[in-house]
Amino acid sequence: MTDHSISLPSPAKLNLFLHITGQREDGYHELQTLFQFIDICDELSFNTKQERSITIEPAIEGVSLEENLIYKAAQSLWPFTSEQIGVHIALTKRLPMGGGIGGGSSNAATTLLALNQLWNCNLSIDQLADLGRDLGADVPVFVRGHAAFAQGIGELLTPVEPKAPFYLLVKPNCHVSTGQIFTDKYLTRDTPPIRIAHALKLGGKNDCLEVVKKHNPEVDEAFRWLQNYGDVKLTGTGACLFIAYDNIEDAKRVSASIPKKWQFWICQGCNVSPTHLALNQWIKSKRARGSIAD
């Protein structure tokens, strides 16, 4: 790792609950949710180059370069650097798309955080979060890097410290369309707001669950199977389901019986993003070498 390159983990997130409390006139939904990171991650490697271009490999099937959130994130930082500079980005993809665990948003946030350093943009976390909001509603929580209680349309974030259990995460073999879920006329849109203390102590439900199951029989089947092993929840509007366990042995025991047609991971909750931990270590190393001032 040099001053011109950096490799960072790009973690997934879970919505520990998701309440939709209303819908605005512009069509956006008012919500409350609790974000927590988990320790399964994509990996992004950034290498700067002295030409004004952005290249990414491998290409993501079905997504053009211009529509890739990684590309959009990098491009959004160009106005903040006067140098003739670009970047080559290598993506090691481990997080499934359409799973509701925020892989694309996480990749975008990781790109903002990395290139802010490599391109010497010198933007604050607040400025990066503002850029991230234009890329997607979930990007700011990854930029800020701390578990959070979110309100509004997801942009009002309050750092919190929920318990960090082990999770069994299961993805049925389907891709859930967020647009389809949020436009369904049967989606619950009037859940009463709750306070942060209630959310941390008692949790909540996912208002999207029944609509997701209706449109995706694979999710319904997996949900019914997992109900035999604990309090199963849906994350976001995606396909992934999860159960929290106090110890990893219980998660492993259940995972041994999971049908082979479903992907699964055993992971742990993280209240500080692995991206930020790795980036802070990189910055600390640069300071130790005298590359940047304290």
C-alpha cells in the first residue's frame, strides 16, 4: 500500500427494523430504521493514475460504467481536485446484488472515502455524506461509518450503539426490486413513529416484509423455513433474511441444515464500519512515514 494506492473493505449493512411512517407529496417515503454494519465485505483497490479517467474492473453484468455507483462516486469528486488525476479501481465482489444489504451504496461510500484521501480533495465527512445522498439514500450511513437510527427519508442519522450479536444471513435465489416494493398499493405506510430508546430496547418489524413475500415466493419459503430457528427478519427491501444469535455456535448449528439452493453467511454486527477502521489505519501509517501532517 503506497500513498497512491489503497485497498479497503466495503461492508454490508442490516436494517434491524424498517418502519414506514408516511409518504410525502413528492412520492418519497418517510421512514425509521436502525442501520448496523456486518463483517462481510466487498474489497475495493484504488490506484491513482496521471490521466483524467476512471476505470473499473471487472464490469458488473447488466450495469453500464456510467450507471455504476462506484463510477458515479468517483466522478462526483472530480470538481474538488485541480490535478490531472484519475484512478483504476479493482472490485472483489462478495456481497449479492438485490439482497437489501447495501452493497452498491457501500461501494459508493468506500469510493468517496478513499478518493477523498488519494486525490487530496480535503472534504469533510459532512460534505462527503452530502455527495453520497445524491447517489442513494443509504450511502450517507456508510460514509459516516457508524451504526445509526435513521429518520426522514433516511437522511437524518443519529449514531447509536446497538448490541452486536452474531447473525445468520440467508439469501434466497431471487432479486428484489425496490421500486416494485415501494409502489405496491398494499405497502404499510402509516406505522406510528417510535423513539430511539424503544428501537434499541424492543426493536421493531419490517413493513416491507409482506409485500416482498407476496412478489417473491422464494423469500416467503425461506422465511417460513427460518421461523423454526428464531426471530427471522427481512433487511431493507431486499431478499436477505437474518436471525440474531448470542453465540456463533447456534448460528453454525442452524446453517448446517440450510437448503443448498440458498446462499448463507455467518457474520457479526459492527457498530463502526470496517471501511473506517482500515482507512484510519492507512492514515495513521502515512503520518508515521511523514507523508501527511498530524
